[in-house]
Amino acid sequence: MMKIFIIKDDFVDTRLDRWFRKNVSELPQSLIEKNLRKKNIKINNKKEKSSYKLQKNDQISVNLYNVVPNKHKKNINTYKASKKDISSTSSIFIEDNENFVVINKPAGIAVQSGTKSRKNIMDILRSTKEFEGVSPYTVHRIDKETTGVLIVAKNRKYAQLFTSLFRIRKIHKTYLGIVLGEMQKKKGTFNDELFYYEGDKQVKAKAITHFTVIDSNNNYSLLKLNPVTGKKHQLRKQLLIHGYPILGDTKYRISDNYKSKKSSLMLHAYKINFSIDGNKYNYCADLPFTFKNLLKEKYLRIF
């Protein structure tokens, strides 16, 4: 049996072998090459190399008698969203259009599946009506315990566009954080070198964050944070380095005395803004109840 696939915008300029592994079967490269030679896989009814770059409306014919779809597909341990997971997403969408969504991510859920957390936003979104017929693409991440604005693309074109905009720092994010201690400077910039490990090798990374004190008292401060760079755990690490750990942070804190068993991580991705083709986009995510409640408890005002 022969099956025909039509290439859409999502896979334009993608190598044929990469497209094949993602959409038909995760065959070893040698078997893909063999099937191309034997014309079990043809492009526009012609023989092509595995490096062929796909074009819009290309017709890929695959002889399914010889190439069984997904026979060699790796068993990916995806999270199966429950009805409760799906129903709870109805309130998190800030924007939904044909190219991307913007959501207000809740605390305690990772963006993608990992070794320590199977439940994740991406797998849940796949089961929602907003992603019916399309797949979610990750373009950036926020920590599992951090709440707030998250962009998720609906197609490869916009995933690549957002990735590029983040890389050239054309997407601007504003976070709100409640920290321990009264900051003396009301405005400034943290400019630090953070250390990470790549395997056994320690690497340095420059981290820059602008901050403004919105309100403070003798014990606590509410900060507006604008990261210029986007390093892993950047805000949490920098605030700890400068002596103002974020409340509820169980990983980056000065001592166990500062760990609050009652509160979540008090870090919220509040706003995001960017421009596409001259059109400006601005999105804001409401503060979670736990954040608002702690502001009242610590006698801090927001704006």
C-alpha cells in the first residue's frame, strides 16, 4: 500500500530524513538510505537523497509494505492528561490564535516532561481543543514552581520565529518576586557570572537583570525584575548571590531558616511583549492567589 504525504509550511526546508523520522518511522539512517535507493520513498514521484530539503506542497510517497510506519518508533513516555487536567486549562489561556497561545502557567507543573516530573504543560495542551489538529512547540521555559506568562507555538514556522526573537533578545519579560530583606537601592542592575555544569565540566555564563523595588519594609521587598539574558534559574541564583533569596525557594536560599513550608515560590512571570511584522504584542498574567495572599501577609503593596 502506498501512502501520500503533502508537505505544509511547518516542514519547509527540513531535510527529508529528519521529516521521515518524525512523521513516518524512526528508522536507522542506513534503512532510510536503502529505501530511498529502492524508491520505496519518493518525492514528487522521483528519487531523491536523504539530504533533500522539502518544499511546500511536495508529495512524498511511501510504500508501506516495505516501510511500516512507527514500527521502529521509540517508546516515548508521554503524560496522558486526565479530564481534570484538561478542564483546568480552560482558565489559563490569555491568548489563542492560529499561530500561538499565551498561557498563565500554574505552579508545580513543568513545561516539558523530565526525569523527575512526567506531568507537564506540553502533553496536557496536546489534549485541549485549542490544539486540536496541531502540535504544541516549546519556544521558552519557566521553572516548574514559577507561575505566569508562557508562549507556546502551534506550528514550526512560529516556533522558529519565537526562538529567533528570544535569541536576539527581542522578547522582553517582566517578573515579580517577593524576596527576603529590605533592598537599599530602589533601582539597579545585577551583573553576575553564574556557574553551571555540562557533564563534569564547569562553565561560566554572564547574567544580567534589571530590578526595581516596588515596595519594601524591614523584612521583605517586592521587586520588578527584567532579565536581559536568559540563563537557567537566573533570577533565583542572582537574588541569592546578592543576599535577597526569593520566598518559598527550596533550592536557592541562604539557609533552611528562610524556607517557608506554607508558601510556593514567590516568582511570577508577569508580562511579556514583542513585535512581529511591525505589530506589537503585550500580554499580562494575573497573579496567583498565593502570591496576592503573601503580599497582604507581608504588608506589601503592588503598584
